[in-house]
Amino acid sequence: DTAVSQTPKYLVTQMGNDKSIKCEQNLGHDTMYWYKQDSKKFLKIMFSYNNKELIINETVPNRFSPKSPDKAHLNLHINSLELGDSAVYFCASSQGHTGELFFGEGSRLTVL
Amino acid sequence: GNSVTQMEGPVTLSEEAFLTINCTYTATGYPSLFWYVQYPGEGLQLLLKATKADDKGSNKGFEATYRKETTSFHLEKGSVQVSDSAVYFCALSDGGRRALTFGSGTRLQVQP
């Protein structure tokens, strides 16, 4: 069983389109995250939810909208895609303040 | 704010060589420190951690010691294998917010 699963694994789309990435964790964790990894492997936190409540919202364009229907799921919707949105997006989860994150395999988004 | 600085890669070593990847941090208070590893095409995995000064984290032959006086958490391994080829990320958690601060990552390439 995959602990943190993301779909789709690959996304190729045109500028201006809207796309969503889904994430599910079966670890029973109370906190979920979205990270963006650029081509140089730099990781940046985008959002964090704790028990469905948004607790971290970094400086991210409002074209990006996270949604957490329950504490096991955190989805990311992106409107009006731009070239600079091309990256690998990682979902992660954790329990408590341990800093021990469990990551999904990533969703590679390519905007043409 | 918090920050983590890692040595730039790639680090290229022959099998059985000694590995050091430097990591220094800036944080208020007493953060917890982590090393994560990302194998090709995968998400990040926790490699080891240390939660207080002078703690040594270890796993799979890798070690790192939390040095408060030098604000460092260098990763070491006595004898690397080809299978250790990956990107290594140093990270810190200040416990005050549920998001890790990551360094920029260091790619390790081990040649047979």
C-alpha cells in the first residue's frame, strides 16, 4: 500500500489551461503539504493543512488553490497555467510537530 | 527567518570512498535537524534526524551530529556505494510552524 499517493504522475498541458493534482495519504496523519520542486531541485513549501484547516499559505499566486475535503486528502488546482509553473509538485504528510514528512512520488507538470 | 545552506554539488566519488556533505543552518531557538534523500524519480525519504545539540542521527551507515556551536549538521558515510547515488537535502524544523525549511540539495554520484 502506498502511504502517500499522488495522481497524475505526469501532466503535459498548454499555457492557459486549468489542471488539478490529487493527493491521498493512508497514514492517519493530521497534516498535509504541497511542495514545489524546480528544475534545480530546490524545494519550496506552498501550502499546509492541519485537520482540513489551512495553516500555511506561502507567497503563491492565487491561481493555485488547495482543497482538503478531509484530512486524508489534499488536492491542488491550478488555473491559467503559465510556463513558470512547470515543476515537480510533491504532496507530503506528517503527524504532529516531528518534522518527519512522508512524501508522495511527485507529479511532474510541463506547461508548453 | 530560518535558512539552511548546503554545499553545492554534484559530489562525485568512487565506491567505498568517504563522504561528507556540509550543512549549516540559521534559526531562532532550538530546531530539529534532518537529512532527507531523494532517489531518481522518487519522492524524498527521511534518512536521519537529531532533535537536540550533540545528538547523533544515524541510518544505513550515514551519520550526522547536531553541532549547536557551529550551527552545523554535516552528513557522513564511511564507505559509499553506487546505490547511494541520490540527492541529499538538509532540513530544519523550528516546531513553531509545520513546514520544514530545506536546503538546496546536494547531488551525490558514486561511480563503480
